[in-house]
Amino acid sequence: MRSVVLAMAIAMMAPALPAQEAGNPGIEATINRQMEAFRAQDVGTAFGFASPAIKRLFGSAENFGQMVRQGYPMVWDPGTVRMLELREVGGALWQRVMVTDRAGATHVLDYRMIETPEGWQIDGVQILPRAGVGA
């Protein structure tokens, strides 16, 4: 399932517009609240921050939680979370987030965000390669 989310992210790659100077408090709050829910192992609440497309893709909070536990352990049990730049890429908003996991390893992720009538929701997450590591 992670590959599906990653494929969605790669499909949206396009030349990025400059990063926005100030973050978006609504976007940051959505990501932080989902991380808090994962810390508490409250998968139902965490699933509520996912976009309708992600909810359809996984079908249930349990499926979603299993994917996060297996594919995004740094999100399932984050240590510290720091919001970095917010960018627009191909018409989509991407919030870059630095997560230090409980073992002290640092991870950088891109969260694709959409605004819905219910507020900001997470429409995909991409783990970025570590600096200096090539494929």
C-alpha cells in the first residue's frame, strides 16, 4: 500500500514553486493531531485526518493503521516532530516534516495536503531519501 501512496506522490512531481515563508497553521495542526493520535495508538482518530481518497484506498482504520505501522514506523511512534517548508508542486500543497523517531534517527517526509469542507486532510505521505544516499 505504501507504494500506492508513493506512486501518487511521484505522479505529482513537477517543478516546485518557491517555499512559502510562513506555514499554514491548519495544515500543521492536522499533521500534529494525527501524530498525537498515532502516539496514543488511536487509529480511528488518526484515520479521520486522511483524505476521502486515502479512506477509500484502505477501507478501514484497521487497514490504515497496519499500513502505517509497517511502512511508516516513524509516524506510528514519533519522537519529535518539526514542520519545515510548505510548498506548492503541480498545484498541490506539500508540507515537509522532520521526524526524529524514538531511536534517534531523523526522517524527512512530505505530506500532500488537501482542503475539504471538513478542513485540511492528508492525501498522501512520501518518505524522502536521506541526504547522501543514492539509488
